[in-house]
Amino acid sequence: MTGKTGPQHFAARLSVVLFAVLQVSCSPSGGTAQGWPGINDTARVNFSAAYSAVSRFNDIRREVGVQTVGLDYDLSRGCQLHADYLKANTVSLGLVGLDAHHEDEARPLYTEEGASAGAASIIYEGVAPVDAVDRWMRTFYHRIGLLDPNLHYVGYGSSGSYQVMNALHGRIRGEFSAPYTVLYPQPGAQEIIGHFENEIPWPVPGDDSLGIPITVEFFGPGSYELDAVEGWLQDLSTHSLVPTYLQYPGKPLLADWDLPGVIALIPVDPLEGGHRYRVHVSALLNREPWKQSWDFSTH
């Protein structure tokens, strides 16, 4: 997935798992770069950038009520290699789209490790590490899975304005994963920025200005059958209903992006600042009635 905001271009990709479900000065590093003399064999992870990003990520996870994550060196090494590759080749994410998650063997700083990390990571261009984390949370496809309580560690790489985070490989899945339901924005959240952060694929073709996605994610062992899904959003400050797009399994906004275990309400327009909103979502979850109502407020 790729995206852009204003004059800057950004990109991120959600791993295929969704469909089955710091700054220390350092020179660009290349790992086992093939055919490029002088490339260091060891990636020097930008730990100050990584720690600042993961610290912000953990702040958000605490606010939501899920456990914090650690920073894994091996995953971070791969992310750093891919971030270095993107910077060395001046890759414009807004132009190349999903190709930003791949590496060309013929180009400088190509590594198998970096290419593997790129395919498993989300990416931003043009922002600092903390800003990248905040922007990922204001998207739809990029956000999915980031708040999984079964996620225990991540990898992070930063090179110039390129940010790469692997939140795929550090999670427990299957029978050993714990069941959770995660709502975002979370109940009682305050100072939520009400606009959608642009991304590719854009979830609603033809509507280029959306509000921040409201998501319900079901995590844990097994699969979740969702039927009779309904949802609405009310602006409590004006006592009016907010027009929204609704997505749930079997009814995706984009045919190729049907996400299991996810219900989403996406406001047709950005939410008004300084307003309080109420969300209501109901469904048959594995043939049993399920519903949730909660409030949050915008910045």
C-alpha cells in the first residue's frame, strides 16, 4: 500500500498475513550486498530512531489497553537494510507504489535480508519516525494488525526520511494466541485527529477526503464468522448522524482487500475538531449476538 499527504509522498504495505489474516549518525549499510564493493557486511541499526518510534508505538498500545512490544535486533537489521536501500536509490514511494517493498538485485545496496524485510513491513517516506507511527494509525489498511495484543516485538529501520517497521514476524498466531477484541479509536480516547491519512490502495475510489477509520478487530485462535453487521457514528456535539462507509468480511470496500476479523466504519468526510462522537457496532459473531457502543473526542 502506498500513500501521499500534501506535497510529501508516503507508502506502506500490509503483509499478506491479513488475508489469511535510534538518530545515531551512521553511514548507509548494506548487509550482504551483491556486486557493490565497499558495502559493509553488517547493518548498523539507527537505534535512536527505532527507540523513539517504538516508544511512541507503545504509548498508543498502552492507551488502547494492549501490552507493549520490544525492539528486536534481527528484525530491525532487515528493516534498516531496506531503509538504506530506499534512500540510496532515492525511491519515490508515491511513484513506484507497492514496488517500494521489493528490491532490485541490480541496484545499489540490494540484499536478500533487506528485500525480505521490505516485503513484510510497512513503510513511510518524508516523515520522522514518531510522525510515521502517528500517520499509520490514521490509515485503514496500514493500521490493521498493529494493535494485535499477541504482537510481542517489532523491527524498525530508519534512513533519512524513510521509515520501515516490521510488525508481522513478532506475533503469536494460531492456537497459542489469546482472544481479544480491539477498538480504535479506543473508548474514551481524546484529541483524536479526525482525518484519514492518504494511502494506496485508497479504500473508497471517487471520495478523496475521508475521516479517520473506526475499526473493530477480533484477534485470537481460529476464525471469526461475522454476519448481520451494522454500524453507525453519531456526532454528539451536533446530535446528528455522520455518513460512513461500512466494511466487514464478505463486504469489502475494495474487492481485493477483504479483511477477516475486521469491521470498519470510515466517515465520508473528516471529523470535526473538538467534537465528541459515539460509535455503535453490532453483529452476529460466530452466530452469537455481539455489540459495542463507545465514545471518543477529536482534536
